[in-house]
Amino acid sequence: MRALATADDDGKLCVMLAYASAHFDTPLPSVSEQIKLSGVAGKKKVTVWLIDDTHVNPYKLALRKGWGADDYTEEQLKVLREEGMLKPYSIQTVDFDQQDTLDVAFDDNALVLIEIE
């Protein structure tokens, strides 16, 4: 797993996690981790964004449904466009005065963005 954290001048913190094999061709086991966040205090809104094989992935959805790329119907295109719309995986309020970790769990070939504001 790889991670990158950033913070802006307004105090918003973002943590990006990537979990995949080198060429996305080797299945990896599911992962559960605790992310320790030092220096974060008070109640914060935590938004998790997730892209993986089953979330925000129209290509994998088409494969699961057996849809061929050469003959999508208008209804199938509508479903695939909706699947491709990035939407929060979860939104919660966390009191960082009570805890300094976040639990994250995801499958292989995942890209996770955690926004804390």
C-alpha cells in the first residue's frame, strides 16, 4: 500500500491510499488498516472516496454484466455513466479528541481518498 498526505492553509487534510499490484493483474487480499493522524483535534467531517473493482468503475461493471463494448444500448450507457460518477463512499463526523485513528478497509486495485475538514 502507498500513501500520500497533504494539508492546505484552511486546515483541510487529505490522505490518498493506493493498494494494487504493479500492473493491476495480481489479486491481493482485502486490507483493514488503522490510519494514525497526529495533530488533528476536535470534531471533523471525514469523507471517504473510493475507486476499485466494484465502486466507480464502469469498465468492471460492464465486464460483470457481460456487456460488449461494441454494442452498448442507450440504457446500458446510462447505467455506465452513472457508475462512473464519483460519489462519496462514506461521510461521517469523527471526534479526534476521543480518537486519533481512522479505520479503513478495502479490496485490491483500490484508490482511496480521505478528506478531513
